[in-house]
Amino acid sequence: MIHIVTDSASDIPSAWVSALGIRVVPVYVNFGAKSYLDGIDLTQEAFYAKMAQGQYPTTAAPSEGMFAEVYRQCARDGATAVISIHLADTLSSTCNSARMGANAVADTIPVTVIDSQQLSLGSGFLSVIAAQAARSGQSVETILALLAQVIPKTVVFGMINQLEALRQGGRVNWATFGLGTLLRIKPILQIQQGVVDLFAKVRTQKRALSHLVEIIEQEAPFTHLAVLHVNAQETAVSLQKQTAHLLPQGQEPLLVAVSPALGTHLGLDAVGFATIKK
Amino acid sequence: MLANDEKIYEHHNGIHELIEDLTFLEDEQPMPLNDTPPKWLQCNGRHLRKLAQAGLIWLDTNRQVVNDLNVFPVPDGDTGHNMFLTMRSAYQRVASDDEARVDHVADKLAQGALMGARGNSGVILSQIWKGLAKGFANKETFTSHDLAHALQEASDTAYKGVMRPVEGTILTVIREGADEAQDAVKKNDDLRFVLERVLERCQQALERTPEQLPILKQAGVVDSGGQGLVFILEGMLRYVTGQMGYMTPERALSSNGIQHQPAQALAAPEDGEIENPYDVQFILLGENLNVLEVREAIDAMGDSTVVVGDEKTIKVHIHVEDPGVPISYGISLGKITDVVVENMQLQMEEIIMAGGTNTTEEIPAFSVSNAQIGVVAVCAGDGLQNILRSVGVAHVVDGGQTNNPSTEELLAAIEAIPSNKVILLPNNKNIILASEAARDLSQKEVQIIPTRTVPQGISAMLSYNPDGALADVVASMKQNANDVATGEITRAVRTVTIDDVAVDEGQVIGLVNGRLCTSASTTEEVLKAMLAEMEMEEREIVTLYYGADISHEDAEATGNLIETWYPDIEVELLEGGQAHYFYILGAE
């Protein structure tokens, strides 16, 4: 049996996690000197309440030791191999920690670390696809080939409502985007194959949201579609309704609250879509 | 800058020479007093130079008259001033010349006008000179028939220089003048006669402009650009008929209207040492000059290169470490003239000694590579300039409503950025034509987005993508520019009624998208009336850029007023630093 491991920045709903037997390694979230494990000792509510007070946390990748421990646990649970799928290498050192963890357990179990080149459900969908394939008895080679095919078709779009958080995170080069500090701007970003691009710069939220929906309509059809939000349930539900027609009759885009690990960088009220193109 | 003043002084002396020389024509054919003067059948290059000079002097004498014809009561780009600077730039090319060939003198006048053109009427005036030069091509001298032909070319060229020609402007005046010349030469081939008839018809055309343009009629004025042209022609006729003595030539070349802006021009590195401290400018004259080759060679010598011109005349501007290098190079290719060398290091130190001129910290311009699209924008006010740079503008040209940059300044900005594809944002209706002229002179691929206000320019920048395809980027920037409504609040500089809005000098007035919309005694009243016309129910955010004369506290109070009147609107307050305009606001 092949086990699938991912990190808490994949935002996979807990029901899917348990149904598919995916193991999730928590990312560290630090508020000042205090460190929390994402999804374990920091709830979303507590986290967003802190952020609303103007506290901007930092994040840290899980340690090599944490990954090694999880991989060993997989082996103890009868796994013959592990595929470990993580947050984009270009944005985080999570893949790197995972690779070191994999080396540490090389004698115990073969672990293949995959750079999802994505974040949130962009990475999460890949873990789900891999887990489904593993459950149907596919080999490691087949699953890796499948992922290699799907990764380029995976795109996440998002509107940032408050630039301050993203700016403090230092993950995006503002100068190259012409996003100054003077004017309030709501950028629409796109991430594909590890590269963050500025899709559009908009002054108001209303316009940004309608632009986001337009983009999604242009990019359709999809095999997978989810609405992502950072503490903006109401807006997300509206986006979900507006894009339901892009999926087969009776299906609805998945609605996902982004984990603190990513939320800290995207800032409150960020919304977006994780997609895999048909 | 100093060197420029010296040059002007030289020219100024030259005028006295000319004034004494007023009998020039009569010397050739002595004319009996109180009798019909003999016919003047031919005109050479020297005559043309003097005609231009006489036109310049008379325009200068009447500059304020033209300025006062501005329709809008806003502190506007002054037409008289702009036309004077254009005309002076033309004349400066021939001021110290003794060229006898008409075609050569006309070429130089046209070159100078093209480079110095500023303001819409200035640009059209430069097109008139361009057309005249075309009409005089290969002529050693001209006759009245040649003049009629050249005036026709001038009129045609002026019309072609404008995207959508409007009647009731300087265009109508030159067209009717050209028409008249065709008739006049059939009756009499005396140049004096033709010129008199042309002037008379131009004056009549000018008188009719209010009938053609309702806005002129409302304001009770004739077209200012047309009036400027009439003064130039009148000056010429005064010269021909020996009435130059009434003129006041002292002012023409000594009153320097150029806005000096040394502080922004000098980007000081952190250690205070300028890498290429010498600003070198000269005009290279030669035969079969290769502009591209010269540009490449000059560019290798330093930075901020501008090399423009044709096979005979090339204007060179560069910042170098050793001013001797470009000058020697120029001499190796031909003659050089109008040499200006300035030590920017010293200038900068003087500015620093004087306590600096910038209170606002300057945001660095957006840096682009030669393969990317770069944006040049015109804007006044430290704060607004900073905002434009922060959203991706690679070069801000200081200027706007009261200070229209010349074609040459815009061209220099286009050439100064590394990009080969350039988007130009004029951000003012009076700068659009000069922008088009700069585009036509540049060898780069230049596209103009005809933004009429700074908020439009800022909005356009939101869809700027340095790596996109030029046509796509321009299309989406244009669309974005139209998404914003602009309001401007200033003080009326004259009493007038336009579009049923009565304005008294000194009142506060509000403009919506460049149109006068309201006047009142307080900013608050004006703001309220303006917002009522800005479709606020469809807006989400108002960005309030407050001017240099407004304190932050006052601006905050104004922002609060808007939020009180429109609770659903988000107000963003930014320091614009612009002169004359208390507030500029963009509603999206």
C-alpha cells in the first residue's frame, strides 16, 4: 500500500483526509515568540481573531524530524512506499525539509517527495488524486506519471484584499509588479508551476471579484474547482454560486477556508480559486 | 541653464542689429516717401529669418493678450506663453545665421519649432513651420506664388498633425489664410500685398471662431491659438511695412519662460557623487549623417542619451564623465553648434547647500529593461509623481496644467528610458498634441494613451504589464483609464460663464472630467455639487489627492465629509502636492 503525505498548507477538508487516509504534517505558525502547530493547537477562529487585531504571524516549515517521524509511522502502519506532496518549492522550504526527512528514513521506507508547485487546494487536489490512485492499486511510477501530467494544468487564482500581510511575508517581489505602497490596490495573482504572476491590479473589491469570476469563466472547463477564502465565508459563498455553472449539473465548487499557514501570507479577506483544467 | 541665458543674451543683441537693419528691403529698392512702395517680388533666406524674428517679437509683445483668451477660468496652460516658447525655439536655430537660401532657413526654423513645441497651439504652430519648410524645399528664394504654395502646405500639414481637426481654431485661421494667398497671387505678385491680404483674411477668420466653437462664444473670446498666429503674421507685416519701431524687442528673447527643474533632473546616488557629472548638449551639423550610428556611438559614452535629427542636423544630449569625448566626436563628423556643458555635480551641491528642494521622499522610478514596455507620464506635484512611480512609471516629466512640457522634453524622456516600446501618458488635454509630436519624432515604438487627468493616468497604470504585448497592454490601459471619474477643485482666474455655470474671479470652482460643473464660495459646496455629478451610486472608492496648499488635517476633514455624505464609499487620502488645485479626486 502506498501512503500519501502532505502538509497543512494543502487545505484538504478533514472528511477527505480521513476517507482517503492522507497524512497531514502541520506547518508552524509563530505569533511573536509563541509557536503553534497549524490545525492542531491553533484553530482558524483563534488565528483570524489574532490577525484581525493586526498581529501578523510568521510561518516555518515542519522540521526534517517531523517528516521522518511521519514517514516512519507510515511504515509501521504497513505502507510499502510514501509519496509526499508539498507546498511549492519556490514559496517555502517545506519540500526541502521533507526531502531531508525522506533521506533520514531511506533505510526504512522509500519516500518520493513531490513539489506540487502549488499552494492550498492546488497542492491538496494533487494529494487527493494521488491518494485515489493509490487506493485503486496503482504503482508509484504510475502515480508519479499521473502527477507530472496534472501539475502543469493546476492553477490557483486569488485576490488579495489587504496587501500588508503579503508584503510582510516577503514572498512576492513588489517592485517587479509595480505594486507601490502608496495606493490601495487589490491585486489578482495567479500561481502556476511555482511561479506567482500578477494577473491584474484593481482598486476596489467589487471590481476585483467580478474580474476573478471572469477569469475563472475564461479558464473553464475544469476537472477540479474550489473556492478558497481567508476568513471571508460570505464572499466565498457568493463566488461559489457564481461559478457553479462551470461544473457538471448538480456539482458545486468545494468551499475551503484557507489554513493559517497560508492565511498569514494572503491576509484577511483574500479569496480565490484552486483549479485543475480539463 | 546658465549657458542658455547667455545664449539668449547674444540673440538679444542680434535683435538690435536687425532693428537698425529695418531699411534692408528699401536699400535694395529705395522707395519714395508718401508714395506707393515698389513691389517686393522676391524673398531670400535672410528675409525669412527676419520675418520669423518679427513674428516672434510681435507675439511676445502681445503674449498676455493671447494668454487672457483662455476659455477656462482654471490656471491653464497658457497659449501665448506656449506659442512664444515654440516660436522662440524656431528662431533660435537661425538667430546667429547668415544663411541666404530660403529652404535652408525654413528647414532650421521648422526643426526648432518641432523640438520646442509645447501646448496644443504650439504643436500646431510647429506643424505650420514644417509645412512651410516643405513648401520652400529646393528654393533659393521665394516669390509670392511660392509663398502661396508654402502656405497651402502649411495648412495641409497642420491639419494632418491633428487626429480630429476642430474648426474655429488656429487650424481654421491658417486654412483661410492659405486660401486667401491662392487668390491674392492671381491679382498681384507683390509679397507685401499677398501678406496683407493673408493677414486680413486670417483676422476675419479669427473673428468668426466664436461662431464655429460654441465654447468660445460662451466665454466671449476668440480662439487663443488663432490669435497667436495672427500676431505672428502681423509682426511679419509690420517688418515688411517698416513699422518695427513700435515693437519692444528687448523682451522677446530676454524673458526666459523656461521652467527650471534641476532638483528632479538630478538623481543623486547615495554617496552624493554623480557618475557622469557633465551634461553635454550640442547640435551637430553635417552631410549624410547617420542618426543611428551617432546615437550608438554617443550612447556608449555615458547615460541619459538623446540623439535625434536627420542627415543634416542632429541634436545630441548626454551625461558623461568627460565632456571632451562627445564634443570631439561631434567635431569629427561635422560642425557643432549650441554647445552647452553643465556640471551637474556642482549644481547638485548647490541644491544641497540651499537646503534641498524636495520635502517629500522621492520614490525611485520603476526600472524597465530594453525589451520591456516602459511608461513615461506627465505630472506635477511631488506626491502624485511618487504615486505614478510607485505603480510602474519609468519616467515622470514634471508638468501639467500650468506648465506644459515641450515636445523636446517629452522626447528626451522617451529616449531616456531603456525600453524600446514606450507608452506615454499626457494626463492633460493640452499635452496630448505635444505627446503625439514627440511620438512621431522618436524612433522608438511609442503609443499614447490620451489621458486627460492624473487619476486617469493612475487608473491606466493599474493594467500596465511591462512584459505584455504592446497592443494588448495599450488596449487594457485605455479601458482602465475610462473607468475613473475625475474631479478637480481650484480657484477661478477670471470671470466667465460656460455651460450655464457663472463664475466670478476668485471663486472656488469644480471640474468633472475636465468640464466646468460648479462654482461657489467654499470648497465644501463645490465638492458636494461635483460629487452629485460623478455617479456616486456606482462608485466604491474615492481617492482624494490634496494639493500643496492644503494641510493634512484639512484634507482629512474633507475626506470625512465625503464619507458622511456617501456612507458606502471608501475614501482614500493621499498627498498629491500639486499647485493650484486644492483637490484632485478620482472616483471608481
